[in-house]
Amino acid sequence: MEYKFKATPMPRRNLTTGKVMTRLLLGLLVVYAYGLYNSYNIGGKQYLVNTLLLLLVAVVTSIVCEVIYALMMKKNIGEHCSTSFPAITALILVLTVPANTSLYAIAVATVIAIVFGKLVFGGFGQNIFNPAAVGRAVIISSFATRTAFDAVTGATIATQFAKMNWIADANSYLRFVEANGGYFNILMGNYAGAIGETCTLIILAVGVWMTIWDVIDWRIPATYLGLLFGSATIAGLVKGLGIDYALMFVSTGGAAFGAVFMLTDPVTNPQTRPGKIVFAALAALFTIAIRFLGNMPEGVVFSILLANMISPAIDKLFSSKQITSHKRNIAITLGTVACVLLCGALIACSVEPGKYAVDANAGASETVEEETDAEAGASGTDEEAGASEDAGVTGTFADTDLSKYPAAVKSVDGDTYIVTAGGFHALEGGPDNEFEIVITDGKVVSVKCTVFSDTQGVGTIATADDALAEFEGVSLTDEIDAVSGATYTSNSVNAAVQAALKEANK
Amino acid sequence: MAFLIGPMQKRIRGHKEATETNEILKIHCDEVAISLAIGSHTALPCVNVGDKVKIGDLIGKRDDRFYVPVFSSVSGEVVAIEKRMSAGLRPADHVIIKNDHADRKKEFSSISLESSKEEIINYMKEIGLIGQGGAGFPSYLKYSTDKCETLIINAIECEPYITADVRNIEENMEYFKDGVKLLLKASNAKKCLIGMKFIHANLITKLNELFKDEENIEVVACKDVYPMGWERTLVYTLLHKRYDKLPIEAGAIVSNATTAITLAKTSEKKCYQYERIVTVSGDNIAKPHNVICRIGTEIKDLIKACGGPKNDPAVIVMGGPMMGTCVTKDTVTITPISNAVNVFEPKEYQEYPCLRCGRCVEHCPSSLEPVTITEAYRFNDVDRLSTLHVNDCVECGMCTYICPSKIEVTEMIRRAKKVMALRKK
């Protein structure tokens, strides 16, 4: 009988890193599945296919990178890939980009994420920054306006919110929420945005599931989202927006997704519990600061990278026997959380509330925004938003230049005018929208949309009955604000009404 | 506390059912090899080859400031004194005695409940009583204090597979009762707490019945977690106190249940306790059993009595599977502090890179940072190691157990401790 040497302990826990990663992958796939559904809702088949292709391209690219690295380092390829988990990074990266991101952009971002985010540090477990966040940051800062293969029909909630400086006066705020379908709709994520970040409810549910399965430490998302919520609650109460403003602040943009899937990456956050809480608190502070004070529309990705950078220092701060330094650790942790809450609230309160307006009459300056993709706001977006506001309140409806949206009266039957008007798709040579407009004494009585060929979901906001009802009583001499959300489509309606009124006034 | 530090413990599957209820085997042997290694010291032999010895005759003693005697567990003739591998993985002198099966015994004195504290402590010294939980600390040193407020009897047995203590209590209820009372007297404490895992509900009921007349002795049911039986964890669980070096700083003395039984039995029978109960278990043994054998029996006899290993190759662990030491020779012998021999399959686990997830930090019962120690050891960063309280590690094995990346964390820390020890010299 042969007796071998093996260092004790003999029993091992069943949980392996492979299992942890598989569970994480499953969680991410749930979010991705919702992302597929949402992409289809926003952009139809084209978006759905692109979302699928994005994942395929990202995963293949990431594996190719790992294989080349393994060959260069003369490692066993199979072993290297099975302990390096490239697919996780690829999937997280895909979930942080909008559904209309071009495939080459995701490929480049994946290479950057895997190679410069992970492999140059020595591979999985050695990286300082969250690889997916590195890739995402590259998309935001390097590609800016060119990531999308088409122009998004309208801004996402996050960019709308960012245009209002993330805090609006009470009236604008209510209109903003209403325009986006109310709180439940926003929590459910029925709007355009990054593939994985829209549905806060699903993200949180997956987060709870992953906590139960010992994949993530709930302290990190709880601290991070709690502090965002807390600061926003104080600001909301001070500015008279109510507590629900905090809910909007947390559930729009990538905050929930970043908190649950990116901040919790164990490799890039501190190893002690107090460290993890301080880390999440600082990340929350960075997010609040970037959202309110920075000129980027969304701050989650950069705040994650900044917090990652501080993580080793936090580890050093708490590196001692945890029992003996317990009181000190409690003091530091509570102190940091309280400071962040206070600073966050002060920053939020110090910002001038913006007005809610995505203006149809803005003309040239609008087009810049329209080409800007979901999160990739180029600097200066704020000023342009301000400028378009001003443009909106001058001039009459008759003077508004809508020549980009060619409208033609097809037929007149008594007071009823059938008008076709180019919408967003018409710009690309697609079919026109068609409206039925009733006019008596130079004033609009009713507007009905009979043929709608713009993007479902976004464009429909502008052609909903409520929105069309706003045209009642409008004459050529009135000033007019367009309906929010879908600029192309609302311009299309405007053009149609303008043409019908001009016809009636002949 | 757990919120910011972590649980510092973990439920580990006990596998105790294998040896909890079946019969206790008795092993006879023709020759014993009694190890003179006591803890980290080695006693000097005081018999010569050819000497005739009785059970309880002194065959060796420690020569440093602590007096610890080593007695013969059989009657017969000393046939050799040779260096062998001891259970603590150190080569040490072993006195090999041929058993004549006559079982002539040297008569010991006895004590009773009327004896004074000093008398009991002297008796402990005389009979060479050492802590039988595994550390082997001389009991008389432990009890030579008057600061003790609480006596804690450790019947937790938190290591998986081992049932020796619990079976021993079951078999020797009356001795256990007397032993606890003697220890209580020796400690001069006001009360005594007996810690036992709640899973032994039947035994707890029996013990409550046994101690129902003793107002100052209480049986406390503890959580089924590892390492509940570690002194510090047990003291914190029962008294909510932490201490720096010895439990007496928290006003407590902790003794193992088997120690209490041995003390009472020796006094009652006026004879050296030449046998002990050992659990032979593990996932690679044919018929797991508790066995009673002489001190000095080679473990191959125990393994053979339990049907031998199921598969070849096998790994033998002296003691519990978490903290025990792996021995590669089956000629290692049973000492008074050996409570188990476990046989395992040498399982290989796929190792992943360290995630730095901090699970080892959260679960470390000493609240150290195994991940940082491992990192510092890998980079041979002695300065960093010296700030990480490496020597507070008791090698409980929790970090290796919990590590999702299956890294041999405990083994690295053991090596780091050796590096630090060499540096001190």
C-alpha cells in the first residue's frame, strides 16, 4: 500500500471559482435575455440581430485574444482559457453598450478590455481595473459619436436626465417622468439604452439571487445604490421633487448594472468587508460628482475605474488583524459613508435644476445630439441643450423651418386634410408617415396618425393620442413646443400640421 | 461584529454518522513503540534496553523546566530505543516494549473530591496529565492559577469525522462527571460550562440529567460550525470575551472532555491510563470505527482492524482532516493526544488564479488575511510578512477549505511561519 503526502486540510468546499463564474454567467444571461427583448421592442429585428451579433463578436474576439496570449506565453491553451473566463468580460461589455453599437466598435473595445484591461497585468486575478469597464471607457471616449450604425431615434432617459443636470425643477421633472411612461415603465426598462442596464428590477433580482448563491458580496451594491439613493433623496426633498426623484436617479443610467455586476468584481475590489464598503461609498461619490458636475452624460463606468484605482490603497488601510482594529474599522467605514452621503447631497443641491425640453424647433444644433449615441455624449452637450431651449420659444409655427421633413397634402376632403410627411426613416429613403388632420377656421381640430413608419417604441411617443391632442387649437401664428422623445417623428408631425395649415390658409 | 469582519466560522459537513453509533473495537498488540515526543519537545528516555517494565513505569521525561513524564502502556521488556517519525512529523526517540500480556500494573495514588486544589494539581503533574484535545499542554501548568472564573469543558469536537470524545463521554458518563468536578475544584472557578454541539441532542439530554444536582455546572449547546472547538472561538462563544495569548486572560480555563475522563479514571483505578479511544475514519477506509488501543500502537494495526484503505493510493492524516498532519508511513504510533487516524483519497483539485475575493479573510477564525500572507510569501516579502501577524495563525485549514480557487493557502502560511521562525534565529 502506498501512502501519499497531501497537505491538510483534506475536505474542500464544493464552491469553486469555476462555479462562481458559471453562476455569474447565468445571471448575466438573464439580463441579456431581457436586453434582447428590449432591443426588439425598440428597433425591431434589426436591433435584435445586432444585439445577438454583438455578443458573438465580443465572445469570439475575447477568446481569440486569450488564445494568442496563451500561445505567446507558451501556456496550455485549454487550461488558460478555462481559468481566465474571457466570456464574462465580453458579456459584461456587450451589456454596457447600446443595441445599435457597430460590430467593429465592440470588437476593438473587447480587444482593449481583454488585452489592456487584463492580460498586460498578468491575466485573470492580476488586473487592477475591471476589464469590461476599461473596454466601455474606450468606447465612450474614443468612438464618441461613431459607435452607432444608425442614429438613435431620440435620446435615452439617461441623456435626457443628464441634459437637465440630473435634477430638474418640479414641473419639468413630472413631464420628464410622464414622457417616459411613468415610474413602473422606467423600472421595467422599456426604453432605449445600453442593452443590459435598462431594467433595474431584473438587475436587482439577479443581484439578490447571486448574493444567495455566494457569487457577490451584497454590501457593495447596497452601499453604492444606498448612497446614490440617500444623496438623491436629500436633494429631492430640498428641491421639492419628493422621494421618488431618488428612485429615478438610481434606476436610470447604468448605476444598478454597474453596482451589481461591475463593482462586485472581486479581483478589482478590496478584500476586507470594511474595505468593500468604503470602496463602494467612494464609487458612489465619484458617480454623483461626475453626473452633477462633469460634462459626461453618465458617470458609472468612470467612477468604477476610479474606485478600482483606489482599491489597493483601501486594502492597505484595513490590512491588520480585523479583531484588534475592529473599532477603528467601524469608525472609518461609518465616517466614509456619512461623508459621502453629505458630500453627495451637497453636490446634488448645489446644481441648478435644468428644464425638461427636447425641442423640435432647435434646428441645426439638434442634429448633433441626434447622432450622439445613448451614453456617448460628446462634451458640450449641455450647452447645446440650453441653446435649443432658447430657440424653441422664439418665432411662430409658420416660420419654423421644417424643410428637412418634406410634407405634402395628398388630398382634401372638406375640412379633412390627408398629409404625408417624412420622418426619420424618410431621411434614409424609407416610407413616409401619413396623418389625417381636420382644420376649421385656420385652427387644428384633430390630428390622427394613419400610417406610421418610424421606429416603434421611441417614435410612437410623439404619435400617441395624447401627444397629438396637443395640436388641438393650434394655428400658424402660435408658438409650439414639440413633443419629447422622438425628435424626428415629432418634427414629422409638426411638418404635417404646418403643411395642412398652410393649405387651409390658401 | 460579523457584519464587518465576517463570520469567522463555517459549517462543514461532519461525516460523523460513520462512527457515531457502531461498536468500539478493541485492539491488542504484541509490541508498542511509545513516542517520547511531547508537543514540540522531546523527552529523554530513562530506561535501558533489556529492562523489565510494568504498566505505569516511568520510561521517559522532559528535561526542561516543565516536568512531563512518559509511562509504559504495557508490561514487558524494553527491546529497543530508536528514532522514528512521530505523529508530529518530527523524528524522535521511541521506546519499543515487547508486550508479555501479563498486564502487571504499577499502583498510582488517588485523589478525591475532598482533595485540595494543590493536591489535585500535584496529582496532575504526577500522572503526566496533558491536554488531550490535541495540543498536549501540561494540565498542571494550566491550572496553577487563581484567576480562573469559569472552567470550560470542551466537548465540541468540531473536526469532521472524529467522534472519539463524544463516544468516550457516552461510555464513561460517571468518570466524566467526577473528572469535571475534580477539574472544577482544581481551577477554583465559580462555574463550569460544558460546550457541546447541538447535534448531539441525546447526549446533551443525558448530560443535563447527569449534572442536574450540580448548580454550577451547565451544558451549553453550541452551533455546528468549524472551528467551534478552538479555544478562542469557544471562549468567545460562551463568554463573549477575546484574549491575547491564553484564555486565563479572559478568566477561563479550557480543558478537553477526555482530559477530565482520564483524570477521574486514573484516580479511581489507581493506574496509568494505558489505552485511549481513537476514531479511525475518512472517505477511504473500508469499515470506519472507533477503536480502543494501547498508547504506542502503530497506526497500521488500527487501519488493518478497520478493513484497510478502500483504494490505493491513500493519504493518512493523524488527527482531524482539517488540522491533522499527513503522515506517509504507517509505522507512526498512537500518543495520548492522538484522537483520530483518518484515511483519505488523494483528491486533486483544479487550481484557479486567486480572485482576491476575501472569503479567506472573512472566515479566518484568527481574523488574519490569508490572501495577503500568501501573496507576501510568494514574493518572499519578509518585511510585509512581519506585519501580518503570521504567528497568530493556528493552521486550522479554514482558508484552504473555503478558497473557491482551491489554492493551498494554509500550506503557504505554514511555510511563511517557517520563514519567519528562521528569520528570528
